[in-house]
Amino acid sequence: MPEEIVALIPILSLILSGLVINLIVRFIENLFFKKKENEKSAPTIKVNRDMNGDVVTGDKIVYNNSTENNNSIETFEKYVSNPLDWERKLIDGKEAWIYKKDSSFQIETEQQLKVFAEPWMKPFSFDLDAKKGRKYNVSLLIGGTKIHQVYFIQIEPNKSFVPMPKQEFKNGKLEKYFWERNSLEHKIYKIIKPFYDKSSLEDMTEESDLLEMR
């Protein structure tokens, strides 16, 4: 190989190395610039975390903090804490209340065929012997599956719609009927109570010696 060509080899190597490095730098700069442009053009979605730890945007849950327990009665009880989070609808002719933030959570009522009467109802019904009360199944559903059921009583003729009170016995004798404040039934009552019923459970306990709010 001629000596002139041999002498040029280190120079050519340096030139080629510079070109390769320059191409790599340009490629990286171009890639970084496109990434920045994409970041600038991406839409901004504002999310917040509510009191339950769920991530929400607007009034919709986008991440449920309790996904592993989402089909539990504990989750349902958490959601019924605020009556304003529920709305009344008619579904297939049935009255239902839907959780606004997740429509898979629903409350449905269904009247039983038999009439109902107990002594605690006497101050609120003109004729207890006529057995004017009606018992209702109040079902809690998630995704159409019933996970729990409680019972409500419609007292006629004033149409009060209240949870079926619990009973307290002493020495085998019935002593009291009572409701528990902030219980699941109490929370549901605040959601499904008829708008025309101006009384409260507390008002009713003042009218009956057999009833208590605890």
C-alpha cells in the first residue's frame, strides 16, 4: 500500500468518527424534541382523591381505592353515607336508587304480599287491627347481584316508610323496639325516604313509648 494512503488512514478515521458522532447527537436531539412536543400536546386531565381514597375526575370514579373489596357490604355502606350521591329512577317498572358515581351500585324496593302490624306502629296508624302496614324487601345490588337485604315498613295511612326496628327482650319479654343511629338501615332510610314524609325517626320515637333511637 502506498505510503501516502497509509498516512491518510488516521485522518479518515477521525473524519468518519466525527460524522458518526454527529449523526448520533442529531438523532438523540430529534427524539428528545419529539417527546417534548408530545408532552406539550397531550391533554391535561385534572383528577382528585375523594374522602374515600378513590381517584375521581369530575363526578366519576376512575380508580377505586378498594377494588379488591368493591363487591362488599362495607363498600356499599361507605357509598350510602351521603344521600346526595344517589338518584331515584324507575327500572323495568321498579323503583330504584342509583349511585351517581358508579351505576353498578343500586338499591331496589319490593313490596311483600302479606300485611304487617306490630305494637310500635299503633301511634302512627288509626286502626292497628286493620293491619294497615306493608313490609318491603330493600335489596342492595352491585352489578345486578343482590349482596344484602334489609326490611322497611310502610305505615298506612300516613305512608311513612321506615326501617323495620330491632327488638330488645328482657327475661324473655319484649321490652323495646329501636333503631340505631348511623346504622346501614338508617343511612338507607335517608336516601329512600319519600319526599312528602316530613317526619323523622327521631320524631317517631317521641310519639311512641315502645320506640327508641340509639
